[in-house]
Amino acid sequence: MKQVSLLKRPFLAGTFGTAALIATGAVTMNSSACAQEIEDATGERPNIIIILADDLGYGDIGGYFGGEAETPNLNRLAQEGMLFTDFHSNGPMCSPTRAALLTGRYQQRSGIETYLLTRWDSPGIGRIHGLGSDANKDEVTIAEYLRDSGYVTGIFGKWHLGNHPSSNPVFHGFDEFRGLTGGCGDYFSKVDRFGYPDWWHNEKLDLQKGYTTNVITENSVKFIKNNKNNPFFLFVSHLAIHFPWQAPEDDNLEIRREGEDFISNYPGPLSKLGPHPPEKIPETLVEMIEHLDETVGLIIETLREQGLDQNTLVFFTSDNGGYLNYPVGDDIWPEVGSNGPLRGQKTQVYEGGHRVPAIAWWPGRIPALSVTGETVLTFDLLPTFMDLLGIGIPSQGSNAVDGVSILPLLLHGEPLEPRTLFWRVRDQRAARNGYWKLVISEKNISPELYNLADDIGESFDLSDQYPEIVRKLKKELETWEKDVDRK
């Protein structure tokens, strides 16, 4: 059965024009003044929505980012709000970024530096610990901070921070959870790659029918309508466009199994290709992106219908960069997605692994046609939301926040204070200060240094020309590693 579009009409017809490249002027205002300004103006506590795409590359969506997919709703969101040209996920993989987003801290502090595995040969749900394990049981999430402040909290979609019972989102600040605990799964059956059902309503399995992107959106819309009279925090955590690559029309196709033409039985690892041959994946990816765009439009349309748009901050981004050429054994699939002019892809600390699309939207509060080149990371969202509500941001102790509030940037274009930022996964490390970026990998003979102002594609290694900058960033990186690795 063919899936019907969720929208009767698009949220926007049009493209993101060059006028949107006009940046707003900076106005000096400290963060506490911003929060007081909002309270005085509205008399209400604003709702907060994060819409997180999965594996969406810097060059995947249309408009400013130049992707092949037609994304009128995201383009309109950018036109009416602030577009980020230098936004980064904290990690080049799913789980680390999600940990940083929810805690406002480098993911290394919670011990979630790489993606959390799902073991197909282990029975039941007690497979892999994530949040809630002995190593990070004291971590506090943004959902906990906001719920303690009177907010209703909900997450719909992908969790990927552990599928042990102690890791369930309802034990980490969320009043309601519907979605998958693992990293990926069939978009129709809600079965993970290894044959286990993985779609929950709080602590109970509840395999909702329908295409995953639609189901996540329908649950989110229902949450908005049910809580229109309460301040709420909604985390719309999409699986799209993560593998297995399946478009809404693929519900009558059987997903392949690794090494075989089609599934014969469970359990066993299912193909990341979904039901398609490799050459079909780029086309399928475009269909998935365009459908994701439609569902973003539906959420915005719901806010407007419910009279909530003027009192809701929406932030859209991706958990890491996109896949390009995906290796499987001795084979290399054709190009999957696009990271635009960036070098590298998901799993790598080059820009393509973590520089991602990002848009902030809040009509009447965030000036329309705003564009910022400020360097912002996922972990900056938690202190921003706390700042917005006047909640004290921990700066010391076991829950000290590493991110910074970008509220003055959102409301008034005020630039951020200079800082050095870090990425680490497996044997790869990176440090960035301003436009200078250091990349270190065990595979490379020596550190690499790039000036991103002139070389966003990281093509020209300048380490020999600027050894003092290499030494400085390397020393800062070593100090950071000692700090985040402390137990």
C-alpha cells in the first residue's frame, strides 16, 4: 500500500533565497537579560521542540545547503528563523551526540564516545547499558531539568542511549516515550537489524503500525495537542535518514539480509541497504529526505493551528554528518548522501563527520532571515534552554556543563566568546579554535592543521607552516583528554 503524504499542502512553496544570507546585527545583552525580556514580553514559559534527523549530511537538504532533495518546509523554517552555517554535532556518530545533547556535556564524561551496539545473539532486552549504568548513573538530562521546572516532557523516535531497562527514557526525565531504544530498525515492522522487536511505549513493547517517520510525527502531533495548555519539551528524534534505507512506498518490499537475497528467518543481521540494490540508495535517500521535510511541515502547521507558534522555540539539526561511500567488505557502494564541500563522512572527525545543517525557529523572537557563522555544538542546546527559563546552569561539580548558552545569539545575533572545542572517536581526535582545526589520527604520520576560513574542505595541511599553532592546539587537546577521562 502506498503511503499518502502527511500534508495536504506544503508549509512553504519556494526556495531559500540569497536574501537569507543577510545576517542580523549584534546587540549586546547578557543571557539573564534575554530571559527576563522573554518573561516580561510573553508572561508564559515557552515550549521547546528539538527535531533531530539521523545521518543527515551538510549537503543533503535543498535551499542553502544545495542538496538534490526538495525541502520547502525546512527552507521556510530557515527563512523565518536563523540558519547556522557552522553548527556541529558533538560526535560523528549517533549515541555520542545524543548523550552530549541531553546532558550539555562532552559525551566522554558519560562514557558514551562511540555508538552503542546491539548484539543480535543475546536474548531479551538486557543487552547493552547506556545512560543509567553504574558509570554514568548521576548524569542529569535536559528533560530532568525541565520536568523539575514544571514542564511536560516527551520523546518520540530513536533513543540509542541504551536498551537496558535502566536506560529507558522514562528514567531520565521523560514523561512519555514511544520509539526504538536501539540504533536502527526496519521502518515498517519495527524490528531491529538482528531480529528483535524494538518499539516501545515507555517500558512496554508496542509495535505501532506505519512508516517510522510518520509514526514519530503522529505521536509528536498528538503530544502537542494534548499539552497545548502546559509548557512542554518535545524531542522529535527521527530515525530517518539512517539505514536501512526505506522510502514510504517500500512497505510491500522485504528487507534483505546480509549475504543473502532476502530474509529467510530471524535472528540474523539484516542488510543496511533495506530492500534495494546499492545503485538505488541515492534515489531512495532523496525520497526519505523529502518525506522528512513534509513531516517537519506538519509539526509547524500543528503549532500554528493550536496557536502555539509564537510561544515555541523549534531547533532542527542532525546527529552527525552523512554517509558518502559506504564500505562493505571489499565492496564500496555508490555515493549515498552528500556533505556538500566538506571532507569526510559519518564516523570521521573531518568536517563531513560532524558539521551538519541546523535551523532555529521562533516567530517574533528569532529575527527572520538570520544567518550565523558562529561555531555552535549540540551540547550548547541544554544551557541555552536552561538560560531561556532562568534555570541555574551548573558550572562546577559532577554535572558541570561544557556547552554555553547561545540565547543572546538567537535573539540578538550576539557573538559567542572564543573557545577551543574538541572531538574524539576511536583513534581520531580534533581540536578547533576559531578557524584553526587540528586533526590527529593514528593512521597519519603527523598532525594535520587546517584553516577552515580558506579551506572548508580540509584539503591543504598547514601544519609545517604553523608549528606553533599545532603545538598550542595539541597541548589543549591533551589537557582536555585528561579532564574528560577522569573518573
